[in-house]
Amino acid sequence: MTPSRFAVGDRDENEAIICEYLRAAGIEYRKCPEGFGADLLLLVAPMRFVEIKNPARPPSKRRLTTAEGELLTLCEERGIPYDVVLTIEDMQEIMEKEIWART
């Protein structure tokens, strides 16, 4: 699977606040390129992908794209965490249950 170089997309409006939360929490991350299949790669153990969806959009507009679905399937097959988050509260819950619980 390779990112589509012709993928057209834009960052969800809530990505900035989620990234700010991660920075404040001291969680390193990298933004994935457009069309990759996820928005962020969290540099935690184990590393995990995060797809951010805008909760202001109707559910039909929040469906995973083809690239996102392909990456999700690949991650599931290989035991790599892949999270879809809508809100900062979603991200906080993942941090509390999955990451900070290990420390």
C-alpha cells in the first residue's frame, strides 16, 4: 500500500486542538502525509496510528476513506493499534487506557 500522490484532502479542524493536547502531554507524534491512511503516528510504545475525524460533520462524511480502510486492515492484521478519534476526550481516553496505564 502506498499513499496516493493524487489524494485530495484537508486536515480536520479539530486536529490542531488534539495535537496541542498531545504536545502538552509530552507525547511525540508525526503528522502523516495526505492520503497515507492516518493523520498521526504516535511515537509511543507500541507506536499507533490515529485518524482524526470531525464530529461536526455528519456520520456519512466521517467514513474512512479507501486509504484509511486499507491501513486499518493492515494494522489489524499485524496487531498495530489504529484509533479513530473525534474529540480531545477520545484522545484523552486512549491515553489513559492504552498509554499511561503502561507507565
